Amino acid sequence: MDQRNTVASDRPIAGGSATFNSRDGCDLPPKKIFIPDVLARWPFPRRLNQHHSKVSAESSAWLESFKAFSPKAQQAFDRCDFGKTWLLTTLLMYSRPLSGLLACLAYPIASEEHVRSTCDVMNLFFLVDEHSDVSEEGEVRQQKDVIMDALRHPYKPRPKGEWVGGEVARQFWERTICNASGQSQKRFIARFDEYLDGVVQQAIDRSGHHIHDIQSYFDVRRKTIGAWPSFALLELGLDIPDEVILHPTFEDMAVASADMIALTNDIISYNREQARGDDSHNIVTIVMHELDTDVNGAILWVMDHHTKIEKKYFEAEAAIPKWGEPIDSQVREYCDGLGNWVRANYDWHFESERYLGTNGEEVQRKRWVLLMPKDNLRKGREDIGPVLVGVTHVTE
């Protein structure tokens, strides 16, 4: 059987019920969270770029040279604290070059020059995420303007005293455009602008304590997940015409891929986000709120929705038209890149230690984590950058 025509159908019994409203018959909140294997039958295997060690180290050192984080956060970067009483694993969110690992999983066939660019952009995403998370709407808008000006004028020196993200973006893009096709440059700029629009909207929602409904959440999340500019970098060595890349089947595949990437991130990041009081922009919280269910009831809904999205992906893949060579071979490479991105993102969440600590492999096997205490990881402006995260796996 062709695995591309099948999807995962495993369903857990969580929160005392297999229905979406898992509060039925249970007055106590859950103490553990189910982590489903949403890619149980995904046909793309894990692959790692051969240049991983070299470019990941170079990109990590490059980001560190900007000293973009507060002294308190830098101290946390340099030291692990194993003294948490609620315990078991304490780790640094950035104890190794997480962005380099993600990039090298997501672009396994990229050249050394291209994969270095993808490592750098993942670091840029990380920097934007950490700074914008503790900023109000006006400041996030300024951050967006600084970055977009740097991307549009990569040879223009940045003003003294400007927010560090401008120079990070400028250096990344100045290096990237030396080896990037014109089409990939055009699309990356447009898609990164849309991504930052989403980050601004997230800041607005956060300050207003606004929780989206499911549909409007996806409209914003497709921007904030950063998948679209990342997909544009699949084209660094390609030259796919606009009429091809904008074909409805391409759009359907890309939307499905972005949604699956977002759902995986939301499931696995939910525990950390709820612990630091920043979970309003997460599908688990959205579903809990809209469908009046608990965390595991929400995860069951997400699991079902992921299955439906997989089906849409495979239907779109089967409907991709033929344009003739040399376009068709480039189309195949791009489509394979979308599918591989879904796998890379999923594997990275278990391997990187950012969300699950050193327990990633065990959580991937046993599929449960304990719910962390509320406000344990709450951050302020003085905490921009890496923070100590504790995660406990469930052994039963």
C-alpha cells in the first residue's frame, strides 16, 4: 500500500474519555498531557544535511556575537540549574544550536552556502520570537519596520543604537542573496513581511488578552509559524515561475504543510507556554476555550484535525499538474521539501531539548508529560532570551 494515501488513525483515551469533551465524568483537571504521534504514517524519513556540524556551529557563534540577550538570560545560557523542587530535568532552551539542527533537518539536500543561510534565518526567527514575546504592539511594529528595512536594503549600514534585529537581518540577507535565485529572494521578502504582520497581530492579541476562535486562529497562525518564508528558502537554487508556484494545488500543499507544522509546535510547546502564562496563541488553548474541553480533549481534536490536513496534502500532491522540463523536476524537489519540512519540524521538537529537555526520546516513546505549574516560567523584559525550562516525563 502506498503510505502517501494513508494517514494516522491512532486515538488515545485521555482525561477519562475519548470524546472531545473529556471533562465528562471528571471534575479534576488533568495532571498529564498526551503527546500524540501525529506522523505515525508520514512517508518522509528523517534526514540530516551533511554540513550540519560546520554550519550549525558557525551560525550559532554568529548569533551569539550580537549579544542580543540580557545579562540575566546570558547567565542562564552559561549555567544549568538542577535545583527545581518540582523537578526532574532542567535545561537551557538553547543549550545547543537548536536552530542549526532544525535547519539541517529541514533542508537535507541544500548546499553548504544555502544551508548556512537557513541556519541563520532560524536564528533570526528565534531572536524575533524572544524579543517580541515581551514587547507591546508599538515596539513590535518598530521591530518589524527595522527588519524589513534591513532586508530591503542589505548593503545600507544600520543606524547606531538601533534594535539588534536590524543588523542580524541585514547580515543574514547580505550573505544569502549572493547565492539565491531571483524568485526565491522575491518570495522570501514578501513572505517574511507577512510573517512579521502575524507577529504584530499576536502582540495585539496578547495585550488585549484576546483568544481567537479556531478559524481566525489559523488565519493568524499560518503567518506566525514562519513556514511561508521558510518554504521560500526551498527555492534558493530553483527558478520556479510565478504561475507554477501560485497554482491552487501548490497553495493547498503549502497550506497543509504549514498547518501540520503549526499543530505539532502547538501540541509540544503548550506545556511550556501555559507554565509561563503565554498560551493564548496556541491551538490547544483555542480548542479548550471554544469546545469547552480540557487539555487532552483539545489534543484529541487537534489529532483528528491533523489527520484531515494530511488527507488534503496527499490529495493536492496527487493533483499537481505537469509543465514539462526543466520545471517538473524543480516542482518535485519543492514538493518533497514541503513534505520533508513536516517531518523535520516534528523530529526537531523531540531532539532539540527546547520543549522536552533531555527526555525527548522517552516522551516520544511513552507519549505523556506532566503538566507544569502555572507561572513557573513567566518572563519579563529583563529575561529576553533563553530561560531555564523543566519538563518531566510520565513513566507509567
